[in-house]
Amino acid sequence: MLASGDPMFYGIGVTLVRLLGAQRVRIVPQPSSVSLACARLGWAVQDVEVVSVVGRSLERVRLVLAPQRRVLVLSADRSTPGAVAALLVEDGYGASVMTVLSRLGASEESRRTAGARQWAGADPAGVADLNIIAVEARLEPGGVHYPRVPGLPDDAFEHDGQITKREIRALTLARLAPAPGELLWDVGAGSGSVAIEWLRTHESARAVAIEPRPERAERIRRNAARLGVPHLQVVDGRAPRDLAALPTPDAIFVGGGVSAPGVLEACWAALRDDEADHPDSGGGDRRERRRLVVNAVTLESETVLAGWYARCGGELVRLAVSRASPVGGFTGWRPAMPVTQWTVWPTLDRPADRPAD
């Protein structure tokens, strides 16, 4: 099979190895479009973010945008530069410089450089379908950069009040401890903030948000696209009924419906499942890392967590956050509702059916 560039970089070689096995495939790589583009531009390959939008959502570009960063976008066709430019303008990166390199390595190779605002309205007639886009990201005054460190501002998410607040969310993600390639279930996802921040930690992270209310499920999809992780899987369903059909998770976060019958039982069983859906899971180490993090804010849900903690162990903590706000002509502390958080590793801690000592 003849393929352009490096077949193992977003190429057909990856598919062939997956289907046939590495021992049955011999790869003869050539310079990829990324290598050629960096050579033409004088960019260090190791310092460049690469995003493919070939058969993938354009919103993935948002995940790697940061001031002064260099990004290479693998285009789907000649319309991609204009679409990328429109996205940059929308996100406050209209001052970015875009260079579109067409037919790299061919005798008719060409390049065209302009600002994102100019590209947004440009005629794509002079651009070949085979092109790659180089972006020098520049945030305009008043623009907002969202870092990939957990704990985004609450107003980064569209929500109706059902959201794990910023400080609690950062601590929750620390407990969930996302790792590349791992799968999270976000049960009772609300705005989807925890699942979205889990996905933002690494390009290979996976997440499923389970939300019973249709309007919230649609809101989660909008939040995911706006924050660069459109691949978040949103399940319009209810726990525990719709959990059985999902692939085995590495971690589960329960932020809503803690006291609903059967929810924690189903989550516990899923994490203890020996038939993990991970062909490259890394064996028992990955299974032993499976973890459950549950947040509770009501007395009823706290009572449920206390019972599970007594039977199964783990770690139980109470989190409290206060914010400064005006009190007359002075400033005082206004406490938010405290959150009780239970973290447990079901394959290592006591089984759910064993009584407490």
C-alpha cells in the first residue's frame, strides 16, 4: 500500500497494524506533513501542538490554543483554513497569524500568510485540498485563555446552577487522578464540568457523561464543544438503569443522585468488573487503580456515604470554601455549602457486602 508521508502519524499504517498486527506490517516512513511544514517555517517540531481535523470535529483546535503557542492543524480540505480562522476570531485569537501550506513536497508547493481575521473572509480558491495550517496564536486584549489545569472558572460553563464549583471541582479532579487513555463515568453530570476537565488533561482521555434531563444533556454537549473536547460521550439516560451498557470505567464520579436506589451499588460493581473493556489495559495494575469519587451536599446523601464508608473503607473528607464579599462598608466571609467527599478504590478496599469491623 502506498501512502504519503509517515503512515504511522495519523495515517493508514496505524489502521493496518491494528488490523493485522505489527509483525505482519513493514512500515517505510517518509517525512510527514508536520515535519515538512516545520522545516519550511523553521519551527522546532517538539514545540508545536498538532491537531487533526480530518474526520474529526474542528472544536478540537480549542483545546490547544494558548497565547504565543504554535499550532499545526491537519486540514480536511480547502475550506478548513477559513473555518479555523472563524474559530480563532470567535475565541479571541483574531490577531493570530495563519500560514497555509499547500501540496507540501510537490513541485506546485505554495504558502500563503495572513491574519486570522483576513483568512476568515478569504476566498479559498487559491488553497489546495491537500494543505496544512500553521497558527501562531495571539490572544487579543480582553480575550480569555482557559488553562488545562483543573479548576476553570464557573462561568466558563453554561449551567443552571447544577455545577461542581471551581474549588471543589479542582479537588475532585485531583482525587480522580486522570491518566492518559483512561475512561471516566460522570454520573449525574449536570453541566458536565468534571467530565470536560477530565478530558482536557490529555488528548487520549475518554469520558462518558450520564445525565437524565435532556436540556442539561444538550448543555453538556455545548460546553464540551466550546472547551475543546467535542468527543465527550453524552448519554441521555438515568443511573443505574443505563450504566450496564457502558464500557468498564477506570474512574467514576458521582455528583448527583447519590441517594437514588442502586446508583452506588451499580458503580461499585462496574469498577470491580473483571471483564474490563481495555485491550491495552496494562493488566492488573490498571484494574487496581480503579477509583470512585462521590460528592454529597445534603444530609440524606451524607448519610448514604457514611454507611458506605463504614462498610468499604476509603477516605472520607469534608470540604468547605468561603468567599470574601461586602458586608455593609466592610468585607466578610460567606461560606458555600460544605461538600462531603468519599474516595474509594473498590478492588483494594473492603467489599461492599462485608460488614464494618
